[in-house]
Amino acid sequence: MSKESPKCYMCEENATGKEHVPPKCLFPKSKDLETGNDLRKGLLTVPSCNLHNLEKSGDDEYFLNVITGIQGINKTGRQHYKKQIRRRNSRNPSIIKRFADKSIEINKQLAFEIEIERLDVFIEHFACALFLAHFGNKWYGDVEWIPESFAQIYSHSEEQEKIQLISSIDLMFNNIEMHGKNREVFMYQVVKDSRGTKMRLYFYDSFKILLLFPK
């Protein structure tokens, strides 16, 4: 009896390759790091069709540019931006123009508007891939997400609510096991309760996103 081909993490098409979780572009090459460490070893992967792998690479690059543009990320993230991302962007002026067209001023500092709809697409794919990689079964429901690191873009009253929420998240995940091999780039925690599953994601230590998989 022939073995059945694995299905894509996002759909019921047969897989034609593998999707890295998170995308491989988030992991700097060893030559671009002062330590020379190989952070591209042992990456999580899930089965994927072409549509849900190669054809979403633009969304992966957008997410990478967003999180490496946030203050407070660790040295690995900063080196990745300086050595590879900035070099790549210089060869593709359309990326620079896209962010420049969305530039705004917040507290007398230059910032850029986030394309939330585009991040929604990225997060949906990423969440489903990570759920499969961690639990071994696919997620078919809706996914909600809270971008903890974007609290500063809200109004004052909304920001206070956001800060309170983040404080409660800190308590929720206190002393919960951390997962992930190359934690300089990515790690995560998992909590399951009567309302569903929650995952807290950490990119370059300080960029945090909360995923909600409701029952």
C-alpha cells in the first residue's frame, strides 16, 4: 500500500515542499553575525504547497522589515538588519518606497503605518504552521492575534488598556516552558485552558505577539 502524501499545512492540497516556521528569512546567515553561529540549523518545518510557501515570500519579507524596525530588539536582530536586510532592500527600491509612503510622525519621531491587513495574512499562515509543528495536527478554526509590541501606536486611553492587557499576559505565561532551538531569533510559549490555546511568540527577544486559538 502506497503511503499517502502529506497535505499542506494551510489547505488540503498535496505538499510539494516545506515551509519554515518561522520563515527562514528571519534567521541571519552565519557570515553576517559577529559570533559566526549557524542559526539556520534545526529549524521547524511543516508540509506546504507552492501557494502557501513560495508565493507568500513577499509577506514574509514585509513582516521581517516591520519587526526589525522596532526599537528594543536584540543584537542578533540589529545585525540581521544592518548586514542583510538593508543590503537586500537597497537592491529593491520598491520596498523602501512602500515604507516611505506610509511614514508618519509620532512624538516628534519618524515612524511608519503598519499594513495590518497584510500582517493578518502573514500571522494566519504562521499560526497554522506553528500549531501543526507543535501539536502534530492542523488547526481549522479562526486565529486571533494581539501585537503586544505595537502598544505605542494607539491613543493614550487605548494604550493604557493595552498596557494592562500585556501585564495580564506576563502573569499568564510566568514560569511557562519556553520552546524553540534558535532563541536569539524566535521562541514561544504555550498555554491551554478551558477557552482554548494561547501561544506567546518572541522574535529577537522583545518583539511579542499573542496568538489565540479559541475553542
